[in-house]
Amino acid sequence: MALGQASGTRLELDSVGKQYDSPGGTVQALADVSFAVSPGEFVCLVGPSGCGKTTLFRIVAGFEQPTTGTVRPERTTEQMNMGIVFQEYHLFPWRTVGGNIRFGMEQLDVATDKQRERTQRLVDLVGLEGFVESYPKSLSGGMKQRVALARALAVDPSLLLMDEPFSAVDAQTRRRLQENILDIHEETQKTILFVTHDIEEALKLGDRVVVMEKNPGRIAEVIDIDLPRPRSRTTPAFGDLYERVLDHID
Amino acid sequence: MSTDPKFEIDRSAESPEGELSVRRRLVTYDYRRLGLGVSGLFAFLLVWWVASLSQPAFVLPSPPAVAESFSEEMSSGEMPTALRQSLRHWIPGAVVGTTLGIGTGLALGWSRLLDDIWAPVVRLLRPVPPLALIGFAIAWFGINDTGAAFIIAIGAFWINFYATYGGVESVSTDLLDVARSLGVTGNLGLLRSVVIPAASPGILTGIRTSIGRSWMLVVAAEIFGVPGIGARIQRASNNLQVDTVIAYILLLSLTFLVIDTLFRWIQRRLLRWH
């Protein structure tokens, strides 16, 4: 099983809407959200808090059902087509770094030597050499998120979903993780949907940026980012894009 | 390299491993704490001894009298026999009660449906003290090993049930989401791969608590006439042999200490990650 054997798949959201019933009446969390992510594309979803981006993430990940509309592909446990990375890592604390990375492969009954080989490659990929036998409690936040990323990649998903994955780590670690995820995207050509509230992060990473507004949560604009990587926030073009996104969010 | 323990302490302090810092703490404080513990024990014995001087032996025997009684009971074989008999009630009772308690705790903690069905029954039965069931124990099993084991099992059951139930309830739904996203399906799969390991600190604490409590129940469960430590204590106190009573209490404590230490060691090994 090569790391990028299953390269990216197309993700399509068609008029996705979500309503909640609350004591004060129904709340429209999401209204008519439609966009597509091409195979191998890196799309960032950015928006203010309360715009429903986490709800949208959970719908794409299959943890919640939309009230209206459809998401394709749906997550299936048979194929494990989606690798999911959460903001708060959610590592299995009773498993070592290696044990966490192997978790999905064990469910797939991958042969033990294959598991070991693949775990080693993922450990190298995310830069955790020497920590295979460590337990999560002894790792820093940035290291935990690397483990979570390796664990998601271990089942070779065609789609990688990330929900504010770098927002719980310090700024320096975040920059390094951002570079890492770009390298990993380059190498594996996974389709990536990356949710963030950080405009700069979205503009640095995404091939496209989907900007959301709130009340109800909906798409304000989809922006193609044609700047070459690595992108510097000090260039005028970057600044212009930043202002453009900020206009929707404020 | 020096073999001075101080040197090792400093070296391990620099290591990022959390485990080593625990070991360092153990090394540093072990002698001091041991010394304090021993002096506390001596103070206790001294107070006891002084108090016993002014009392007749059937009210409070002196420490040497108890020690003598202990060694007499040991050499006559009566104490080893009583210990063996009690363990024959305690081990099956504790094992059965713990197993059923953990099993029921997992089922009710995990399944909303089962919980809704059984919650009223649980609330109704929970306050019944195990000893109130001695009548049932006699009626159902007779005045024998099984009857005593039954009482102990009831006690162990509830402690393990609540510890496991609480442990399962506190398992993070996010971890379950992660497991689902990594291909775990079905209740059994989730229980095995996430719920049980995540709840294991709570479950193990429950087991450890129940070991102690059910060992105390042994004495009470034997009072209705099943031979063992409890019955021996009962007989000795009827004869006003208070030194013998205390000797057997000492046996209870020592046995508990051994079992508890053993289990704590197992618990620590299992929860290295915690």
C-alpha cells in the first residue's frame, strides 16, 4: 500500500442545508451550500465563528445528516474514503504513537509487517522519528496533531477533512505544520477540505478559498488563489485577497 | 558513572518521558516516607501498649499478647485454615461479582435502551445492603461456601457496576467519531476498540475498591456460621479472647495489604499511558 495510492477524489456539495429545532424556534445553521472540490485540490473553508463551518464539516464527515441537499461521496466505513483530523487531536491515549497510526489499518486487517512498514513511512512523513513507542500524554500539541494526521493518512483515504487542525498550537508550530501539510499534499495528491477561522492560513494553503457568512451560514464567495507557493503575507496580492475575505467576515 | 542514586535522579529529570519523573519522585521520597510511616506505626503501637497496661486483657490486650496469640494460631494451623476457607469464599465471590458488575456496567452505560429499561430496577436494588440478603443466601444456597460467596459477590457487583457505568458514560463522543471514521463498526467493535480502553481507569479503580470492600464483607458474610476468618473472630469474641480477635484482624489487614499491593502493581502497569 503506497502512501498516495488512492489519490484524490472529487467532493461535491449540492444545496446543503441544516436546520436545528431549538426552544426559540428553528435555527437555520446552513442554507443552500453548494461547491465542489476537484480531485487533488486543496480547498480551505474560512468564516467567522457561528457561520456553520463546523456543522458543514460534520455533515461532510458523515457525523451529521443535512436537512436538505446532498454530499458526495458519502463516508463509508467499508472503504474508509475519508481521513478526518480534528482540532483537538482526539488521539487514543491508551495507544502509543505507532498504535494510534495503526488503528485504522487494524480495522482493515492489513498484514502486520505491512502495518509496521507503513507506520514507519508515515512517522517519517510527519516527522515523528523516535516517538513510535511514546504515549500521547508525553507529546506536545504539535506532535499530537502530527500523529492525528498520520493516523488519518494511514488508511489511505482519497479525501482528507481537517477541522481547524492547527488552531490549538502555538504560532511557530502552526507555521511548521502548515508547511508540512503542503508538502504532504504535494506528495500524496489527496483532495483536502481544510476548515479554519484564520484568513491568513486559508490564503496560504488553499488552491481555492470558500468564504462563509453567518445568519444563516452560507457561502459568500469562492476565491481562486493563483499565487505561487510558498506565499508570503507581505506581498500586495496577498494583502488584497486578505482584505477581500475580511470584507465578508466583518 | 557514579552509582549514587542522586546522580541518576538528576539524569532522569532531563528526560522528556513522564514515566521517569514518577520514578524520580518515588526514589526521592521513598526513604523519607518509609521512615515516617514506620515511626507512625511505632507511635500507634506505643499508644496501644500504654493504654493496654491499665486495662484487663479481655478489654484491650497488649501488643505482645496479640503477637503471641498470632503465632499460636499460626503454628496450630488454625489460622492458615481459616485464611484458606475465607479465600474460598472471597475469590469466587469477588470474581463473579466483579465480572457481572463490569459486564452490566458496560451494557447499561453503553446502551441507552437497556439503561432506560433497567434504571428503575437498579435504583430499587442499589440501597439494599448485601448483609440484608443473608436470609436469601441461606435459603438459596444454604449455610455454606456458596452462600458466603453470594453475599461477597453482591457487594463486589455494585461497586464495579457503578465504576464501569461511570467510566463508559464519560467516554468522549469525539473518540467514538474518530474510531468510526477509521472503520470501526457496530457496538461490539466500538466497545472493544474504544469504550473499554477509555473506561479502563475507572473500571480498574472500581475493581481495586471492590477488592477491599468485599474482603471486609468476608467477615460479615461468615458470621452466620460458615467457617473462615469471620467465624473464627466470632467464636473468639464469644470466649472473650480479644487477643485472638485482634490477631485475626491483623491477618485480615495483612492479607488485604498483600492483595492490594499486587493489584496496584497490575493497575500501574496497565495504565502506563494514563
